[in-house]
Amino acid sequence: MKDKKEIRVGQVGHMFMGVAHSNAFRNAAAMYDLPYKIIMKAVCGKDTDENLAAFADRFGWESYEQDWKKLVKRDDIDLICIAAPGFLHKDIAVEAAKNGKHILSEKPLANTLAEAEEMVEAVESAGVRHCCGYTYRMTPAQAMAKQLFDQGRIGRVYDVFVRYAQDWLCDPNFAYVWRHDKELAGSGALGDICAHSIDGVRFITGMDITKLVSQMKTLITERPVDAGKPNGEKAKVTVDDVAQFLCEFDNGAPGCFEASRMAMGRRNYNSIEIAGDKGSLFWTFEEQNYLYFFDNTRPSTEQGFSKINCTHNDHPYGGGYWPIGHGLGYGDMFINQARLFLNAIVENKEFHPDFVDGLKVQQVLDAIERSANIQNWVSL
Ligand SMILES: NC(=O)c1ccc[n+]([C@@H]2O[C@H](COP(=O)([O-])OP(=O)(O)OC[C@H]3O[C@@H](n4cnc5c(N)ncnc54)[C@H](O)[C@@H]3O)[C@@H](O)[C@H]2O)c1
């Protein structure tokens, strides 16, 4: 086999996103013909030696670390993947950049706007490549939505209607985790899921928000510390369960966004509807291989939303490794993200979503919090 360039990866995080990225680094080169080898050097987590060793073994990491400061200094690593809570993103990214590592950081880019700005400054002055994990861009149908938009098939945007709804916090006995603590998570539904929606609309349309008015609600204000003891000690929830905002985009179009982790019956209902003078798009993650498209240029007797199966070879991501009609799943977004970002590193090309895209979203998150605090419109 011809010698291929190697990209040696170190990753912080070994739980939800830790699994998603480990799976991607492990399988990207098996599923796609890549011009480089991915070497999974070391994974780091806040856990026992035994659990980290077992995780490393399961996914094929060569070694593990318990201290991310050691990980980012290792000279056998080229890329750091940050799959840890928001309060760690800035410190890890800044240190990784100082050590010349390329960085893939989970979203939202940081817990605050100031931290996000520091991260952008760090990667730009170090001259390393960067990716912010707005992974839903990598679904076939969201990428297809962008393609139709760029072809002018939607035309002038009249309306944006976005809802990202989940229901995992409806249970008042769902125990307190880092996601309920503002110090650790930055915000609640806002940074966790609304951030994806803001990025999704920006990705598809290229439009930026110029002003907004919001409200943020915490409906269950304390939660049990121990999942097994609902009547035991409780901790105060310091983040929002629901965030909603109205906005105006730079072309004058109005937008309406909601993010909720308290929407009973909605499991991961991440949806975006964009209506223009030539057509409309509806994308929803739970049907990630399909895009709904209304084409206003068709004869009125034939109009209606068509449900496009986006797994044809000519669609973005070409149906992935599988034949037409077989579709991609949740893990495939991360494989797409890993391979495209690593391609950009090897080819020394710009990549999106990068930290600057992450910063753009962070500016909106910051404005939403400011608006909710003063209960009035704010400009960006
Ligand atoms: N792209 C997406 O769609 C998506 C989905 C879920 C979460 N996220 C983001 O991913 C990030 C991680 O979320 P998650 O759901 O994987 O969280 P998680 O709680 O499942 O995992 C957190 C990980 O961070 C590690 N960790 C915590 N403190 C640490 C420390 N001091 N040193 C080293 N490791 C430490 C833990 O050991 C664990 O492996 C967050 O920023 C979150 O917003 C993104």
C-alpha cells in the first residue's frame, strides 16, 4: 500500500460526543477512500483508569490520559477533538492552538462570547485549522437545502420558522447534570440546541440576524442530585429549559425560533422551515434523508411539498457509502464532519463550519441572553 500521510488524533471526552467522534475517527477511512490515515493516539476523560482503558480498547485508541493539559502537549498528536462540556472548550482550545494542534471543538463554541472570541484569536494566530461541531450541516437533506437555496430555488426569503424541541427534561426527577449549571454549560436549551438552529439557518441561507427579542424560561427550578433519590438533596437549575426569540435578518426577513427541552413527545425534533418568493424548504432531522421542497414555479395544479429522498449519488454526500435509498444515520454526520475536516487539513484548505462560524452563532446566543435580561429588542 502506498504510504499515506497520517493524522494523529487526541480527544477529550468519552461519553455522548466522545462516542460519536470515536466512531467517526475509527470508521471514516474504512467507509471512504481517504488520502490519509487516521491514527487514534489518545483519549482523555474524567474517569478511572479502568473505565478509560476499557473505552480506549473498545474504540481502538492507542492510549488514554486523565489530564487534558498533558494530552494537548503530546508531540505525537496533530489534532485535538474537544468533546467535553462547554466550560472546558476555551482553555483546551487555546492550549491546543499554542501547541500547534488543529482543533475540532464541539458546539456551542464556548460558554461566553468573550471566550469564543479568544478561541478564534488563538487558532488564527497559531495558523491551525479549526472546526466547530455544527454537525447537522452534514446531514444529506440540510446540505441539499443549501444547494437549492444557492441555486435560487427559494428566492427572496419571506419567513423563517424554526423549532428544536426535545422532551427529556419534562420529568422533574431527571437528575441534575452539568447541563443544568450555567457555570459549566453556559446556558440550557439555548446553547445546547438553539445554537444548532441558528447555525442551520445561517448555513442554508447565508443570512445573519441583525436584531432580536427573546424570552428564556426555567420551568423546573431544582432537580435531585442523585437520580436514584428523587426526594433526596436537590440542586438549583441555573439555565433555561426553553428559549424563544423573534428576529430580523439582514435582508429584512422575519424569523421565529424556539428551543425547548420540555416539549413532551418531541424526542429530537430539530426543524427548519424557510419560505421564499420562489419556493419553500422544510428540513427536520428526524427524517434526515428527506427534504421537503415546495416549488412555486410549477403549474399551480401540480404544486405541493415534494418529499425528496436525498440519497441519490448526485445529492450532497451521495447517499454515503450505501446504495441509493438506504440512507444515512446519526453517526454518519460525524463521519462526514471528520473526513471533510481532515481532508481540509491535509489539503491545507479552508473548512466550514469553523471557529468563525461558531463565533457568529455565539454572538446571537449572547444577544438572546441580553434581550431576555432586559426584556426588550437588542441589535447585533
Ligand atoms: N454536535 C452535536 O450534535 C452535539 C450533541 C451533544 C453534545 N454536544 C456538545 O458536546 C460537548 C460534550 O457533550 P456530551 O453530551 O458529550 O457530554 P457528556 O457529559 O456525555 O460527556 C462529557 C465528557 O467530558 C469529559 N470531561 C468532563 N470534565 C473533564 C475534564 N476536566 N477533563 C477531561 N475530560 C472531562 C467527561 O469525562 C466526558 O467524557 C458539549 O459541548 C455539548 O454541547 C454536541
